[in-house]
Amino acid sequence: MQTNFTPEQLADPGIATANGILRTCVHCGFCTATCPSYQVLGDELDSPRGRIYLIKDMLEAGRAADARTVTHLDRCLSCLACMTTCPSGVDYMHLIDHARAHVEKTYRRPLTDRLLRHVLVRVLPYPGRFRLALLGARIARPFRNLLPDARLRAMLAMAPKRIPAVSRNDDPQVFAAAGPRRFRVALMTGCAQKALNTDINDATIRILQRLGCEVVVPRGMGCCGALTHHMGKEDLAQAAAAGNIRAFMAEVHGAGLDAIAINASGCGTTVKDYGHMFRGDPMAGDAARVAGLAKDITELLEVIGLPQGAPKGLRVAYHAACSLQHGQQIRTAPKNLLKRAGFEVVEPADSHLCCGSAGTYNLLQPAISAELGRRKVARLEARAPEVIAAGNIGCMMQIGAGTAVPVVHTVELLDWATGGPKPRALG
């Protein structure tokens, strides 16, 4: 793609990066075949190629974002299926990130949008606040049909029937390995996940201990920054990421770390991008070090090694979270581990397409999200599974809201297969 940025514009590192990305696009349109929003809406401007044109026009003109451009950029899930499909290697992730930051700086959203986004930014990354919000949503849910805004109705519908008690395993501490220590691993405990499902971290700690890992929950760790990052709020995302970098590096310089285990794939994609986020920053070296240590839990377990399990007689439909299969390019490890543990593993048709959760997308774009959720559930149920496994809490909530089939995290099944308790969702 030909671009026409001025030398003055290209002096801005962000514009220079965007220019390089734009120039790799050859307009082939392969991305439209795997873009979920385009599949639902059928509008070229709701495809990666269309959004690239909008971003190019906006940045080249050096103008503020307008309502039309913002509408189509907001409809992007950042599922990154387009990057998996693109034969030219267009770095769409960093381009849409830059565009969203530009929107945040130059566009004044309607009041209701600003208020809604402010609430999300001030609540979701903080487990204590999020728990209170979930409790309030449960109380208000019977009255959700009285609300005029579909986004508010989606927020109330999101509240689970059961809000788990706080797990003290999420507090800063060290869990000793069972037997000789083979690895020292930090666990990123997440933010929203700690309020929605405490069983995931508990299962992760147990299986890592069982396989010879000393597990540390670092002091000072918090939200990875993904929620604010994808809303274009660069300063908040940088601050959250910087806090985590300091927390993990304190362990690196202390007793040392072999890996950082992450069991929410959306967080994993962001942490692995810390090196890019902090390029040119004094923290760049530490950020790159942390990014290099970050491992999805299935990626890590494949390295550590899982004992061969006897057949369990349980049919598991594996849902590949976009942030895992597209964002981190991890596709086979979860399925191989489940098979090795003794489960029968099946996959749905169109497994490359998003379930519609996508961080806060199901709250900000509820109609598109709901349609994608319906399609994903139908394809999963078509495989007649006894349980559905996924590697991201957002996907688990989205899919679980539309099916009676139990939905669990992959690590819960692996923990159960290697001596842990049966996942709560299985009864």
C-alpha cells in the first residue's frame, strides 16, 4: 500500500511504525474471510482491509478521528484472526492499537459512552471493585429489561449466578514444589478472573507444584493492562504494565524465575507484548525480559512435561481462544495436553472465529457479540461434548452463558487428570 506521510509526520515514532505496517498491506482481502465482524455485518469497512483504509486516511491527513471512523474501529474485536490469515504479515495488532490511542486523544465520545468506558476502566481491573459490581448486577438483573441501553443490559446479564469467595491463594506468597524443585515459576493471578472464577488459579498452583515447580505470587502485581490498552488509554495501560514489570523483576533479581505462568490468554498476549509497549523507554530492557519469560500455562506445561494419563471416557470440545491461537500462535499445546491426560478431544467447525467476548467487547458491542456467541455455541454443541474447555476466562463466560454444557478452563481438567479435585463445574 502506498502511503504519503510527510517527513515531519514520520518523525513521530508511532506514525513511523504505522507507516511501515500500512506499506505491507497489498489489498488482497484474505483477511475478510476470517474477520468475525465482517462475517456478521458484511460491510467492507468492518473488515481489517476496510479499517486499514480508514486508519491510513485518518493518520495521513493528521486529523482528529470522526464518528464514522470510530464506529468501524470500535467494531473490531482485536481477535487477530486477520494476522493469522494475512500472507503479507501485516502487523494489524499494533496498527489498530495506535489508531485507538489516536481516537482516545482526538475524539470526544457521546456522554453515555464516556461514562460507560470510565466505569469499565475503574472497575474491571480491580478485583475488589469488580466483586462489588457483580453483586450489584445480580441484585439489579431482574430489572435489566427496563434499561434503555443494551450495553447496560449486557453488563447485568454478565453477572454469574455464583460469585466465588476470595481465594487466599491469590495473595502474595510462595508455594513449595512437591518433591525436588525443578523450576521456579511466577503466577500472574489476573484481575477480573480472580473475581469471576478462583478455581483456575487454584488448579494452576496445584498442578505446577505437583510437577516440581515452586510457585510464587509476586507482591505488587495487578492488571496486565490489556483492558485499558484496547480502549486506547495508553497512560493507564503503561502504568499497569510498569507495575507488573517491577513486580516480576523483583523476583528475577531475588530468588530468580524460570517462567511467568499466565492462565488467561488475553493477559498473556499483552504481557508478551510488553517489549513493544516499552520500546524506547528506560524500562525497555526489563519489559523485554518479562515478555520473554511469559508463558501460557499450556505452553509451560508442555515444556515441563505431563504424565501420560489413562483414558477418562470424557468427550471434551476444545475452544481455541483468539488471544491464544492468533495472539500467541499457540494451537496444538492445549489439545495435545488434554489428549495426553486421557481425554477425547474434539474441535468445532470454524474454530478460528471469535466467540464474541474479546475483553470488554461483549459489553460495548452486545449485539455483534451475542451473534458471534450464538454461532460459537452452536458449533461447539454440534460436536456433542460432555464438557467444553477454554483457556481464557472471557471465552468461558461468553460460551457458558449460552449453553448447558459445563465450561471449564483447560488447566482444571489437566489438574484433575493428574491428581487434583474434579472441576466444580462438573458437579
